[in-house]
Amino acid sequence: MKMIKNKRSLLLVFIICLLASIVSYGLDEVTVKENELNAIQNRLKNIQNEKSVNTGNQSKINSNIDRITKNISGLESEIKAINKDIDNTQVKIDEMVGVIEETEKSIVEKTRILEKRLRAMYKAGNVGYVEVLLGSDDFKNLMTRADMVKKIYIHDTNLVESLNDQKKIQEDNKKNLETEKSTLKASKQRIDEKKAVLRVEIDGLKVEKEKLKQDYKALEESEDKFQREADELTNVLKNLKLEKKYVGGQMRWPVPGRTDISSYFGYRIHPVYKKNKLHTGIDIPAPKDTNVVAAQGGTVIYSDWLGSYGRLIMIDHGGGIVTAYGHNNSLVVNVGDKVAAGDVIAKIGSSGVSTGNHCHFEVRKEGKYVNPLDYVSP
């Protein structure tokens, strides 16, 4: 009999130890899962920061490309103006060449006439010249004729010299115009070189921008992957922590006085990522810091930042039913708090990946997203 009692005592101790180990295992599993979830959430935060930095860098590159493009446009305007100046200078050079050619023709013609006159005078000799002078009627006429001959000779000589001087000035002008043209061409070449350098800079920026876009895409893929893992862990934790039985009753509208729905449950083109994604709840727009209330009584199982959800509240209502309230500006309740239907749990905001102040409201049944409008109505 004593032996049987001893066996019963040993069996009881064994059962107690077994139950203790089961409870201990459950607690350890929850702790492990929570640690894993926290690590993933931290990684999601880092990815969000990296995406923000990436977007900022892309914006800076776009600004630099715009600035350099404007500089190139300015340089092209300068080149256009210089080309116009070069063309105008060439026209002046061509005109000056024509003037010089006309001057040269005049010099040749006047020189020919002067030489012809000198040859005639040479052939006539001194006698002929004296005869011209003696052919005068009186002394006065003689002096007049002699002066006329001298003046004609001087005039012809001065004319030829003047034409030669004029030609020299014209050639100097032409040379100056050609120098000006060369200077303009040199300026154009320098601007072309500067423009080429800027184009190389733009090409480099475009390569850098493309790399940033690829990095951003990789970050998005990582974010989706970690978000899926976070969702899975959240579901596991919920199932570990869920009450056995749903508290029951019709749920309340989570944003009192605000009945508009800006986005419904189902697949849509995401307003930020521009991809076809499942919208896991409904969006209820409202001004910043509007009250968000518990749709039903239950226990708060999450109250913190969660990736693209921003500041998130999750409430366990038992029986596998959980509601979630995302993108809040501030959170009013903490994990473990017991709330009743209609209690204020958060304030409307636009945290996380959001395009404006609103409450993202979800209902999950046994870890799966369901249409909230099956449980609530405005």
C-alpha cells in the first residue's frame, strides 16, 4: 500500500513537472517569437530609413541633373550667339575683301595713268615741255600752265599714295576681323569642351540614379519579404495569445463621426509603391488627432511601430478575431491593457507608408485578412 502511495506521489510529481515544462515551453516560445518579431520590425525600420535616404539621394541627383541641363542649355545659347557673331564677322571680312579688291583696282588704274603721263612727258623731253610753256600768250598764262602741270602731277602722285594708305588701313581692318573671328572660334571651342564635360557629368549622374533605383527596388523586395515574415510571426503570436472564445456582438465603427471610406478591402494599385497589392483593410480619412476607438472589447496585444503600418494598435477579441488600427499619430493604450468597445485607443495620423491622415482598419480571423465591412458598418 505504501509502495502504491509512493508511486502515486512520484506520478503526481512527474505530472506537475510535465505541466510546468509545457507552460515554460509555451512562455519560451512566445518570448522567442516576440524577439524574432522585434528583430524583423527593427530591420523594417532600417529599410524604411534606407528607402528615405535613397529617395533623398535620387531627389538630389534629379536636382543636379536639372541644374546641369540648364547650364548646358545656357552654354548652347552662348554657342548660338557666338556662331551668329562668327557669321557676322565673316560677312564683314568678305565685304572688306571686296573693298580691298576695289581699292587695288583703283591703285592699278591710277598708277597706270600716272605712268602713262610720265612716259608722255619723258618722250616730249625738255623741249616739248618748254614749247608747252612758250606756247603761252603771256607771262601770266605761262605761270598758269606751269602750275597746272605741276598740280596734275602732284595730284596723281598723292592719289596713288592715298590709295595705298587706304589699302593698308583696309588690310589692317581685315586682319583685326580675322583675329576677332579666331577669338570667337576659340571661345566656342572652350564652351564646347565645357559642355562635353557637363554631358559626361550628367551621364555619370544617370548611372548613379539607375543604381539607386535598383537599390530602392531591392529594398522594396526586402521590405515585402520581412513584412510577410512579420505578418506570419504576428499571426503565430496572436494564436499563442488569443482568447479561446470571441467576446461576441456587433463591432463599433472605429472612427466615430467619420463615415467616409477612401480605400476598400481588396487588391488595388498601391498609392506609394505603384504596384498591385492586397489592401488588407479599409481606410477611413479624418483630421489629425481624431479619436480612434476599439471596435470591440478585448486585450491589446500590440502597441508600437510596425513597418509600413506606422504606429499600430492590435486588439485580441477572442476566438481568433483580432482588429488592427494603423498609421496613428499617437497611441493611447499599451500591450496587456483591457479595453471595452468604444474606448479611445489612438489618435489619427499618417505614420508609416501613408499619403494622408487616416485610420487603416483591419479585421483578421485566425490570422487571415477578412473584409472589415463584414463586421462593421458606418
